[in-house]
Amino acid sequence: MDHLWTPWRYHYISGLSDSETTDRCVFCDIPRGVDEEQLIITRGRYNYIVLNRFPYTSGHSLVVPFRHFAAFHDIRPSEWNELGELSQRLQQALAETYHPEGFNIGWNQGKCAGAGVADHIHLHLVPRWMGDTNLVGVLGETRIIPEELTSTYEKLRRFFT
Ligand SMILES: [Zn+2]
């Protein structure tokens, strides 16, 4: 079980601002920027999809409501319907692109549950392969190669244009 939930402990870190020490919220800030720079794969009416800049595995993405709120039970039906559709399309895109053996798809609510940005709820989609936890265990959060993110972005964006 520990391994199953490990992805949620890997915090989303913007590099632009630290939402824990300022009043700014990274998930409110991201959509104010340019899609390519922010790694926004697509925008819906109520939600957007963005690559995690510190992915647990290749393709690790987030589906984020534009509206700033913290609790899962506060998701409105209109937001939920679109969020579900975007998440399913994203999973299909990840499956066709990376052929993972499984997925973690889930929410963290609250710091104690592993939420890196606890004030603005977001859904993680994490492609998984047998043995990928060993890689992460060794390399942790510092294994990000910018070219890999750009490549991931180009591959996934094609599914939403
Ligand atoms: Zn926010």
C-alpha cells in the first residue's frame, strides 16, 4: 500500500513561486501564463490539464479546476463532469503514448495526506510500470530532465488539438 500511494507524496513544485511561503497559489498562477511555458496540455471551461514539472513517472499529469478550493466535496457538478471527461481523455492519451502497465489516479486532500499544494485541489494521473518505484527510490525528485518534459508535452498535446 505504501508504494501504491507514494506518488502523492511527490510535491508539485513550480519554480516560479513557493505557495507555502507566499499568498500565491501555483494552480491559480499557472493558467495565467502561456500554455507552452506552463506545460498546459489543454484548457476546458472549468478545468485544465498540466504536466507535473516533477513527475513521478513520465507523463505524470494533473487535472486542475480553475476555481480555487481545497475540498473534494466542494467540486461542482459542472466541474466534475468536465473533469471526468478530461481525465479519461488524458488517460487514453497516456496509455497510447507510454503503454504503461497501470495507473495511479487520485486525489490528496490535506498536507498530512501528501498534498503538495493543499489549498487548491487537483487530480493526479500517474502512469505506472512494474519496478518504477525502485527507480524513484534511488533518484527521488531530482531526476527531471527538461527535454523529457518538453517531449512529453508535445506528445500529449497532440491528443487535445
Ligand atoms: Zn488556487
